[in-house]
Amino acid sequence: MLILALPVLLAATLVGPSPGADIYAAKCASCHGAQASGSPNGPSLQRVGLADVDFQLTTGRMPAANPGVEVAHRDERAGQQLPLDQIRALEAFLAPVVAGGPPIPQVIVGPNGAHGRDLYASNCMACHAVGGNGGSIGESDWAPALNLATINEVADAIRAGPGQMPRFGAGQLSQSDLDDLAGYVMSLQTLEPGAGGIPLHSTGPVPEGAIGYVAIVILISFVFGFWRTT
Amino acid sequence: MIVRRVVAWADERFGTNALLHTALKKIYPDHWSFYLGEFALYFFMVLVGTGIWLTFAFDAGSQGAYASVVQLASRDHPIGYVIRQIHHWAAVCFVAAILVHMGRIFFTGAFRRPRELNWMIGVTMLALASFTGFTGYSLPNDDLSGTGLRIAYSVALSIPLIGRWAAGVFNGGDDFPGSLLTTHLYTLHVYLLPVMIGALLAAHLGLLIYQKHTQFARDERNVVGRRFWPDYALRTLAALGATLAVLALLATFFEINPVGDYGLYRPWLVMNGAVPDWYAAFLEGALRLGPAAELRIAGHPIPPVFWPGLVLPTVAFVFLLAWPFIEARLTGDRAAHDVLDRPTRVPLRVGVGAALIFEGVLLTLAAGDDQTAATLHVRLETLVWVYRIALLVGPIVVGVVAARLAAEMRARAAGSPAPDVVLLVRNAHGGYDEEEPQAG
Amino acid sequence: MTIALWLALTIAGAIGATVAAAFAAPPSAFAGALAVAFIGLAGAAGAAAIALHAPDDLTEPRSAHGPTYAPPLPDDGRVTRPVFGRMWFAALGAFAVLGLVPVISLARKPGRRADTGWRAGIRLVDENNRPIGREQLSDGGIETVFPAGNVDLPQAPAVLIRDGANYLAFSKVCTHAGCPVALYRHASRQLICPCHQSIFDVEHGAKNVSGPAPRPLPALPLGFDAEGYLIARGDFDAPVGPDDWDRVL
């Protein structure tokens, strides 16, 4: 039986392309080019590093439905579009192409939350704002809110610097720095109650001012209603 | 019983019965819009009360300021937390109440002779309230307010001839931030500014009592309304209760100014979305829209922040201050008035008021232009130009349209036919047809 | 009757707030009880006012406006010698000018040629005073740097950017209003100040290409020392931060 099966197996490995190559041809090549060298619709993937590839795929930014349209604007996790096994297959296929850039980092939740907060203030707050709420970064672009990211997506983004985001390599943020910083970002997601007991955190002076005016409107309604009834 | 004895005791020594009698039987005109000034007054009283408490919790030396405020934000200090939250909410609502009250005064013409001085006192108090708020929320030395202080310092620096001196007064003479900055802010916020507001407030209320409150048309020569005791006293007590209730509800449900999240101020750290509290946002918007041109006079630079940061608010302030006299000159109406206008009676005033409101709202919106651009998927530069054009053209359009509308409403109110008049016309078949009566 | 109900609410709220405070309940419990108490107060006062059925058309006369009185000075109190009258005003004016003295002496001008801390040979360090090595930053990376030994000088902070094999450093103090220019759009090679959205083009000497900043960000010339750490080769090439009247260029 094995003797009969052997030629079939050999044929499959020699003749058929790998699953990653199939997926790439079907979903990526139209914009990134058959050789992953780019096209008018999409950038080259040469030497971008697996961290960037993993980030784009796991957050669901890629594959992009429309080339040239900013994917997942204000992305709070557009949702993985590809199942995990296909992502892994793509990464295996692209590994030789993208080599030279940052690899997929290891990360765990670091022990030092205070250090993570300091790192966040120094490196992230200017774009991602306080509490990971995200914000505008000029033109019509957006540094996304971080409340739905997984720890791996956060670590990928830090190491890869996708899109307009700068790249924070191991020389600048060591592995323990990365763990602490990613851990801090994860801690922002647990909506622990503010000291007031009700988790309606302020997101800044803008909503505070709006609520102040609502309060005035409530007061005016009170006196108006009261005056009308007498 | 006790009250009667206390009153008698006082009267024997100070002769207070006559004064009390006059005060308690005084007549107050009653309209819902007359309570707006009271809201502002009550917010101010809450600010002073909670503020005095906070001076005992706050460490006014620059080193300890941040830590002392963060302590109030922790679960270990629930009373302090509530007092601080009420204090900041009261500040946000105080300026809003002043602005709405000022709007009522403006659109009903209550500022006309003989009340021009009271108007000017009120406009000054609006400016002082804004300064007090700004210095107050800058006291904790957190990253958000520290960024705002840096900008204010640059605006002070931009004044021609005396810029460096003015900035030096602000923070003690060193380069920003300087070691005396928090101390100076404390002096301003806790002592100088509230005393100035208090003094002006006393004058404001004193003038109001002496000149008597204006009223909507019922009687030219008499004040018509309700007796203070017990009628109006109960109503104003209800307004006080409502004010306090609103503040307590805000403190219950909405966290304000979480300085623990912002972190201590460091000159090289900044957060995205750094904007001031709402009442200073119009200046932030003006700074964003202002052109980048730096003029030079004999080699001396006049930095671009000077025009939107200082000239604009000064011109606006002076214009508001002088409005009673400007309007009197433009309408030719220099008579004394105790009766309020229906807002549409003076279209010029409606137009100017609408234009001013438009400018203020536009500049406030411009303070978030980066977020607006990103949300609407437009380039920021494009949006900035749209705002700039709207800033120059908008008030003229809005003012003219508003004035026209007011004039039309005034004309319709004056010349409308009686609603139950109908014209019946005999037609050819012997029946009657209804026709619209001709406008008289 | 309703007044009594409102007052009962007020009392309940006040007692509740006191109890909440005594038992160190969370702040929103305390504030919520306060709110109940004040709502009760407003309701009670309002209900009482309504129950009064007091008339709203009571009158009292207004005072007349306009010049109603004789001039305020009594006849025998007039100052009749105009010369002395005018000199009093002169004295007042002189005191007014003198009064400027304590005001002016409130401050001395800050030295705006303030030390930035940068000089030739000084190492770049991060905020923990560690020097920056050749491979510390990745391509497309950005870090805030300070002159070694002088992390606290307010005009010192700079941003260090690696663009391919090039290192670039610019002052982090925005030339518009002094906010830190901390936002870096790495793909567009643009530094943005988050306060008023001034945009600086990193590949063209941080030139101000958009927004209200009037001047480019001053550049810091860089080099490497013998151990391979980044050093400055001089001070910034232009004054740091926003200008002022006395900064004649």
C-alpha cells in the first residue's frame, strides 16, 4: 500500500505550490505584486519583517478590500479576515521575502507597570493619547485606540512600526521594556472603576465641557418648567 | 421663637429692623431667564467654599503639587475626591452660566442706560472667571495643564517690547517652567483673582439692587413682580438646591480632570489631543488657525502667537465692554430703559450677537480640527482653510441673515392682522368665498 | 403634604451622605447621597413656593433716572485757584509714573539666550542618562535625547531620528508656542506638534511646511565619538523655541 502511495506523495510535494503561496496568489498578489515587490496599488514587502506582516494580518487590516483606501480607519480591530492557520501559512511563505526586517517578537505581560507607564508616556502618548484612546496624527490619519488590541498585536506594532508608526527596536526598548510596556497597554483595557466608583472616565476637556453645558440646560429646563407652572 | 429673639436683639443694638423690612418686602420681577445670573452666583459660592477646603489639601510648593492632587483622586480620600470633582465641575459650569446669562442680558437690552457700568462689570467678571479657571486647573502641575501653561508663557513672551518682562512676572523670571510658577499660580488663583471677582460681584449686585432689576413690559414706572419674603426667597432657594443637585450628580456620574492619568508635567512630554478647558478652547482654535507669518519691526520679531493669542481676545473683550455705547451710537437710542426688549426688536443687536456667537463657536470647534479632519477623512490643511474662510466671511453672513430674520419677525409681530378676521366675498353663484384679508 | 415628602427626601439624603462619609463609602455613594439631599431641597422650596399662590403683580416704584440732584459739591467747598488745581493733577501723574516702579520690578527679564546645554563633544543621552549607541535606534525609530549631564534644561530636549543610515536630531521645542514636537509620521518623514498641528519635514531640515509655526526646528549637528556613541558637534543651528521681541536675529 505504501508503495502505491509514495508516488502520489512525491507528486504533491514536487508539483503543487505550498498553501501559503496559494493564499498569497489569491489575496495579496494583486496589490503587492507576484514577486512581493509591490505594484501601483500596494507597497513592496521586501525586507519589511515578519512582525509587520503578522500585525497587518492578525489585526485584520490586510488583506485590504480596496487598495489605496485607508484600512480600518480608527481601527478597533476590524476583525481577522483570515483564519489563523492561513495567516501562519502566509507567514511561512513570506518569511524568506520579508527577512531583514523585525521578526515576530516574544512578549509576556511585564511585572513593572509603573515602568511601563513611563515608557508609554515617553514613546506612545504623543500619538495614542492618554489611556490609549488614540488620536489624530495629521493629514487625515489616526493613531488607533488600543482598547481591543491583543498583547501580540501591541508587541508586533512596537517592533515593526507599521504605517506611520515609528519603529522601536530591541536597541531602544529591551525585551523587559517591551514586556512592561505591552503589559501597561493591556492594563489600560481593563476598565477599572475610576476612584469615583463609576467607570465613566473622562476622555479630556472636550466631553467635560459638553457635559457642563448639558448641566446648564438641565438647570434652565428646571427654572423654565417651574416658572411656567406658577 | 428663637429667630424672633435674635432679630430683636440685633435691632436693639444696630437698628436693623428697618433695613430688614425694606429688604424682605422688596419686589423682584420674575421670569425664568432671570435665574441665570443666580446660577452663576451659586456656582461661584460653591467654588469659594470647596476651594477653601482644597487649600488645606493642596501642597502649593511646585514639588508637591502634583502628588497632593493625585492623593485626592484615590479611593482613600472619598470626601476629598468629591470636593475636588465638585470644584472643577463648578468651574466648568460657572463660566457657562455667566456666558448664558450674558447672552440673556445682551439680547434683551438690559445693558442699556443706566446699566452700562453693570454690564462692563459683568464682562470683566467673565474674563476673570476664565483666568481663575485656567490658573486653577494648572495648579496640579500635570502634563495636560503644563502644556497649556507653556503655550500661555509663549503668548506672554510674544508681546512687543515687554514680552520677556511679562513672561517673567508669570513664572518668576526663569525660563519656562521656572521654580516659582506654581506659587504664582496659587497666589493668582486663591487670592488675587477671587478677591477681584468678589469685589466686582458685590458692586454688580449692589448696582442691581439700587437700580432695580429690569423687567419685560408690564409697567414703565414701577417694578412688577413678587415679594422677596417668602415668595422669591423660596424660589431662589429652589434654584440653589437645583444648582447643588446638578453639581452633586455630575460628581457622582462623571469623572472630571483625571490628573492621575495625565502624569506629572515634563517639558518634553505631551499627549495627543491636548486642549484646554472649554472656555479657553476658542483661543486654542485661534492659535491653530492663525497664519505662520512672523512680522519684524526693525529686526524685532512679533511672533505669530501674538495675534490670535492676545490681540484677538483683547479686541473681543474691549468690543464687548463698549457695546452699550456702540449700540447707543448706532441706534441713536440714548434714553434710559427699565423695560426689556423682545430680542427681535433691535435687529442690529441680534445680528451682532449672532455673529459673535458664530465666531466663538467656530473657534471652539477649531480647537479640535485635527480630530474633525481625521473623522471626516479630509486633509487637515483643507479643513484649516475652510475654517479660516468661515471665520472671516461667516460672521457677516450669519449677522446679516440673523438681523434680517429679526426684522421680519418684528414686522410680522407689529403688522399682523387679527387672527379671527376673515374676508367673505359673494361669488357669481350666490355663495360666499373666503379670501385672505390684505395685510394692513 | 408634598413639601413634607420633599423634606423627608432631603433629610434622608443628608443623613445618607453623613453615613456614607463615616463608613468611607466610595465617592459616588457620598456624592449620590448629596444629590438626593439637594434634589429634596430644590423640590421642597419649589413646592412651598407654588403652594404659596403668591401674587406676581405686586409693584413698587422705580427711581427716576437722569440728573436729579444739584451738583454734589457744597458751595463753600470749591477750589478756586486753578494753578494749584492743575499742579495737584501733575502730582497725581507723577505718582502714577512712580507706581510703575514696583510693577516693573516684579520681574526681571529671563535670559533667553538660555543655555541649551549642547556643545561640541557632548554625548546624547536618553532620559535615564544613558548614552546612545550606533545601533540603538532602528531605521524609522525616534527617541528623545538630552545633553549628557544636563537632562533638566528646558531648552535642551531634542528628537533623534534614524532615517536609513542617517541620524538626524532636531530641537523638540516647537517654534510656534513651545510644545514638544513629539509626533513622528515615519512613513512621511514628518514631525508634527500635537498642540496646533505644525508639520516639519524631516528630510529637509525640519522645515515648517504646514501649520502656524514660523520657523523650522533648529537642527543639532551630530557625530560619533571614539566609543561609537552619538555626540553633538555643536549647539543647535538656530535659536530654540518661539521667538520674542528681544530676539533680534
